[in-house]
Amino acid sequence: MEVTGLTPAETRALRDARLDDARWQALFKVTVAEAAGADSNVPPIAGRYTVDDGAVRFTPRFPFDPGRSYRAVFDPAALPRPRHADPTTAIVSLPALATTPTTVVTAVHPSANVVPENLLRMYIEFSAPMGNSGARDVVRLIDRTSGKDEVVEAPFLPVEADFWNPDHTRFTLFLDPGRVKQGILPNRQSGRPLRAGHRYVLDIDPAWEDANHLPLKTRHRHEFAVGPAVERAIALSEWTITPPSAGTRDALAVAFPRPLDHAVMVRALGIEGAGGRAVDGTIAVADHDTRWTFTPASPWTAGGYQLIALAFLEDPQGNQIDRAFEVRADEALSGKQAYRVAFFIR
């Protein structure tokens, strides 16, 4: 919880005062509303107080309970520089935890109907935050080439790790790189998890729990076919840049001859203007990850620009700019941190 609207002088005074717990609670008291009623002697909830940007913030020692109401009272007369005003009281109610499953799988990437047999990773996106568990017991790779469900044995990286994005709405599913990369022992023993010419289903069990410990609303089955391996490095010369017109906020479009990594592309590509200054704007990815667009926050001005591609940009097979995934271990890296492609807006 927080109280905003403190003046700069009040903020500085609070920072300098180093209040003890009793004085903090006299200033900003948080209690359980049902227990407090009109009784001012109800013990406050234990927690930590901080002051920043004209606000006093209270963080409870233990998380607030969903479905419970809390009473917060701020008394400006208890400020180090007292303000003569009546206390402000607010009742804050936290919504109860959901009891009916609502979370669903919204997308799987790569989203194309055909993927290369040396695919290294896939992304599963959800409509709401998920829990901390991984995919080991709830995701299966099924070969449907024969018309029957034949489960592929051990296709994924045998590591239970945190492969979630920060808000737990996207999970990175790694196919076992030891099986994908040719010539090493797991590959020689078992071959690649995906085989060209076969059809597969990524089967996601509804038992996968969301952040409220509820299962998914429905099972999700993502069907795709597999084509030949893509073992060539990303070549900037094969990209097509379509510049917009100066004076507009039309999107700049960059087309790729094959899909790039859906999540990495958003972080690895950007636009620089004159003097190497980053251009602010909004990024979008379309056409099964073969098209990247950039809409500027302000209208384009005429002149030279550069499309920046950071060196960690990859396709879903692990191929990077000027370096394929299937290379000798002793092959030297380029050492570049970023690549630049110049273009003009008129």
C-alpha cells in the first residue's frame, strides 16, 4: 500500500527522521478491517516502510490474504513536520482467489505449419501468469505420422529450471541440444527429436497449474509438420527493409527469408538515428516471425538511420548472424557485439 502526495519538504523530513516502528505505525497504520472496526487499539500488521518520490509505501512482512479487507489510516499530524489535517482512512479489499480455471494457452512459437528438424526451442504463451513448475510432467511431443499418437521419448532438455519470462506468461521449451547437434553422443545414440517428413503434436496437459494453483482451462494441442534442417547462418544481406516516409509515424518493416527467434528478436533489434541515438517506438512481430515492424513514438525525420541487430540474435535453430549452430567447436567468433544496416528515410 502507499500514500502519495507528500511535498518535497515532507519527503526529505521523513527520510532524515529515521522513524522507529511505533512512529511509522502512528503515521501509516494498516490493520485487518474485520478485526479493527472502530477499535483503534487493534495491533497493526507488521511490515516495512519506505519513502520515495513523494510517497510512503508499506510492504507487509507476509503477503496480504486474497479475499480479505484491510484498513489503512494515514495521519498527517504524525509527520516529522506535522500537517494539521484529519487522518485519511481507506478500506482495501483484495479479490478472492479464483476457483474456476480460466488460464489458457494463447500461442506456441514457432507458429509456422512447418518447422526445421533441427529446431532447438519453442515458446508457450499463456493468457495469465503461471506458477513456478516446469513442463516436464505436463508437455509431451507426439509423433502423428502414422495416424496414431506415438510419444517421442525424452525430446526435451532434461533439466528442471526456471525457463519463465519475468511475468510467468511465457515458457521456453528447449529440445535437447545434445540430440539436435550432430556428431555428439546423444545425437548418435537417439537422433534428433524431430524428423523431417513427420507430423507432430505438442500436447499440453491441463494439469499445468497457473499462479492461483488452478489447472489450465483446457488441453492444448499444437500441430505442425517438420521439414529439412536449416543449418545456415543468418545473413543480413537477405533482409528487406521497407522505410516509411518522413513526417509520418508509419511503421518501418523488415522482412526475413526465414523465421527468427520470436522472443530474442524483440530484444535484439532496434533503430538508431543521427549520432547513434536510439529511436523510441513500438515493436511488433508478424507473419510467423518473418516480419519485424517498428512504429516510432514521434514522426520520422528525413535522413540516415541504422537498423541495429545485436550479436545474440538467433533463429529457433540457434543459428546466429554469420555463424551457424552446426560449426566446429574451435571456429573463432567474430567478436562483434552488434551489426548495423544503414537505410534512409525521405
